Amino acid sequence: MKKLTGSFRYTQWDPWLIIFQIVSMQCVLYTTIVLIIAILGSLIGEPKTLDSIFQYHEIQVRDSGGIIVICSFVINAGIGSILMWYIVERTKQCMDFSCTWHLIHLIICWIYNEQFPTTFSWWALNVACATLMCVCGEILCLRTELAAIPLSLGPKTDL
């Protein structure tokens, strides 16, 4: 089932690998967003709950609590790009995994709120974070993919 594509790697369809990568990304990104919100919330003395992550009305710039939620999501998008670099390792798949994480987040928010998110701030933040995660992840993965491939493992000799 392996086939040679236009790149230097053999590719193989492995649904279990993709499922485990998606589950890993979800678990680690939700863990980091909880930690970031908890740390930033404790800095200003404002306790945070799950509503900060899933309640789309929490995303606003009118008070410090909303700004903390926005900053937490942006920081988490940066962490997500680094995770894609380690977990996914493929430039071509960064957009897929970024959109998958945010689509699953949309579904969870929809279930949590019992209604579809309709606020502009929620959509703007999630589109911006998905874009940031995708682009930064692609840049990191591309740097690794374009690194020089050593052709020999022996010692260098000058001729």
C-alpha cells in the first residue's frame, strides 16, 4: 500500500495514526489553555471556570477577564503550532489539524452553550487563532522538512 510521491518520503494511509494525533492535539491543547487561563486569572486575582473556555460570551474586550481569555487563546494557538511541529511533523497537514481542533472546539462550545455561537468576537478570535496556528505550524514544519539531508555518515575529508 506504500507509494512513492513527489517527495523523498514514502507515504501510507494510517487512520490510527491520524486519530491518535488528533486526540493528542485535543488533549494537550485543552490542558494548556486551562493552565494558561488559570495562571493569567490568578495574576489579576480573578478566578476562572470552564465558562472561560467554552462560553462564547466570555470573549470580549470590555474587562480584564475577557482580555485574559483572548490572550490565552492566542498563546494557545502559538503552543498549538509548536505541537503540530512535534506531533504532526508535516507541512501539508498543518491546516487540516488546525481546522480540526477548532471544528471540534466549535462543536464542544455548541453543546456546552446549547446554541450555536453567534457573536462576532468568538468567530474572529477562533478564525485568527486557527490561522495563527496553521501558519506558524507550517513555518516550523517547513524549516524541518527543508533542512539539509546528510548523504554520508562518515567523517568529512577535505580534498
